[in-house]
Amino acid sequence: MDKNRKIIINNNKDEVRIVSNWGHVKRNVKLSEVVDPLIEKGIITPDQWMDIKNRPISEPEKMEEFLYILLKQKSGALGIFMKALRNSGFQHVADDLEGISGIVGCTTHTRTQILGSIDDTSTSKENDKSGGQGSASSSKSTDTVRQEDLHKMKEEIKDELRNIRENLESERKQDRDQLLTLQQEHKHLKNDFEKLRRQKSELSQRLEDLLKSVENLKTMLEEKEREYHELKRINDGLKEDVLRQSKSNSRSMQAKEREKVILEKKLEKKEDEYKLLQAMMETLKTDHEERLRRLKVVNKEKVRLETEYKSVLTEKKEVEMKYQALSQQAKEAQVKHTKEVSDLRGDIKERMSQIEGLEKDKHVLAQQLSETEKENEELKKENKMLEENLRHAEGDKDILQTRLRQHDLQKYAVPSFSSVVRHQNYATPARPPPKPQWRLGARGK
């Protein structure tokens, strides 16, 4: 029985050291500065170190995971860790660990002394029975010594139980703080979700405005077609008045050029709006990635809490009940987070479809612009033809004016009888002015 007690005390010694200095080591030591000798001595494997190193957690959390690994190691692992602390400049932390170990060592030493004294008293009792009445006084003194030693051992056990209770209470406080942080993160996620809903409503309003602008553009195009038909009718009806037609064509060209400038400005505005939508999509993607990263961190913290509670559940049943309640809350929070992530993905798909619709509208507007440019080119060609016809008409007009002058001179001159008869018989009639060749546009054909 005494040997079994000594083995249990030696096995729990390192655990008491580590648990009593858990927060002190976690706050004051960086794992990256101590990890090399620990890997060389086999306390931690390179795979475990790379896993802890690549996690997006703080230095105290990394140290906490290493301390949990250290608790599962053999009895000499704590001594190697203290040597690594001294070599890396953390002498005070190693001294704190040794101080606790000294107290535990004293308790174990006193226990072994008490057990030895009990054995001595048992042997002395046997000798007293064989010796007689002379050993009665010595047996009484040994009984008093044994009672005093037992009283001391009880007090030391009570002190150890107090330390363990204090450590458990500190761990409970840490768990409560972690629960509060998780609740705060859940509130932040709810606020982000409400912001996304508002942005969705704003995007829907912008899309409605874009649809209205597209309908306005359609009405503008119909009006332009009507104006084109009216211009065509005017060109057919005003063949005789070429000057007036050229002025009206120049005015219509200027108006259409203005409309073209207005359309180009509207296109530029819509391109800017499209860029803003793309930027908003990128921000939504980054927010989605951050939320996924937070979910991963929450899951990792959950795993870490489960492992810590497993180590404590073997000793206390009340802590197990609280741990089950925490695990249920964590599962509910995870289900809520998965639902929110699915909703966010649906919103992103809807916005992608909306952006595709905007791109299609942009393509349609570009086609309409190209058509208006073609119509402008055709009108320019028609204007050139009209100017050429004007030039021909002006030449014909000059020829007719010269002929009229000659005719007026001949009329007022006094011709001879033979010339008058000759003029009546053989004078060629005046050639009428040539009719201008009007070219119709593509739609007129």
C-alpha cells in the first residue's frame, strides 16, 4: 500500500506544477522561443509544432495547447521544459515551477516520513509485546508522534485540495469569459447580417432605377425613330427647297450629336455604377471569408475546450454537467452560423445574377449606340449628297441665269426679219434644270 501511494504522488506531481502555474506560463512565455530543444528531446513532434504555428491564434493560446500536450507526456518532460526555459531567458518562470515542486516534494517527503514512522511504531509494538512492561512508556510516545504526523498530513492534504479548488475556480472564470466573448461575436455576426440585408435592399433600389433609366432610353430611341421618319417625309416633300432642307438637316445633326454626347455620359455613369457594384461584391466576399475564418476559430476553441473539460471531468461531476451545457450551446451556435453562411451564399448568388443582368443591359446599350452611330454616318453621307446636289443646282442656276440674260438681251435688241424667223424656227427650247437625285437612307429603302 505504501509503494502504491508513493507512485501516485510522483505521477500527480508534474500535473500539480503545470496546473498551478498554467496562467503564469501562458502569459509570460512564447512557444516559438522555447520550442527547439523540446523538438530535439521529443517532447513535441514537428507536425504538432507546425499545426500550432500555422493556426490563426494568439501566443497565449499556442502556449496553452502546448501545456495540454505536456500534461500527457511522461514524468521527465517537465524537467526538460524547465531547462529550455532557463536556456531561453525565462529563469523566473522555471523558478516558479520549481517552488511549487518543492512544496509538493516536502509534502511527499513528510508523507514518506509519516509512513516510515508508522512502520517503526508497528515494529516497536511487536518488540514491546515481547519485551514486557518496560516498553509501555515508549509505545505511548510513539503513538503521540504518529497522531501529530497524521494531523500534519491532514493539514497538507487540505492545503492541496484548496489549491486545486482555486485552480478549478480560475478555470471556470476563464470558461465564462470565453462564453461571453462567443456571445459578443454572435451579436457582431447578427449586426453584419442586418447590414447585408440593408445593402441588399439598396442594391434592389439601384436596380429598379437602372431599369427605369433603360425604359427611358427605349422611349428616347422610339422618339428618335419617329424623328427619323419625319425627317424622311420632309426630305421627300421638300425636294424643291434644297437650302431649307440642308439647314434642317444640319439642325437635326447637331441635336443628334448632342443626344450622342448625352448617351455617352449616361454610359459612363452606368459603368461607374457597375464598378461600384463590383467593389461591393468584393467587400462581401472578404466579409464572407472573415466570417468563415471566425467560424474556424470558434470550432478550434470548441475542440480545445472539450479537451480541457475531459481532463477535469475525471475528477468533478459538476464540471461535466456544465461542460455538456456549453457543448450544446456551441452546437446551437454552429447551426446558427451554418444557416447564416448559407443565407449569405444565396445573397451572393442573387447579386451575381443581378450583375449579369446589368452586363447584358450594358451590352444592349452598346449595340444601340453603335446603331445610332451608323445612323449618324448615313445622315452625314446624305448631307454630303445634298451639298453636292446643291452645288449642281447652283451651277445649273448660274447657267440658267446666263441664258436668261442672253434671252433678255436678244428680246430687247431689234433683230432683222430673217433672224426672227430663224429664231422662231430653229431656236432650241431651254433645257429644264436637272432634278436632284435624292438618296434614301437604309431604313427608307
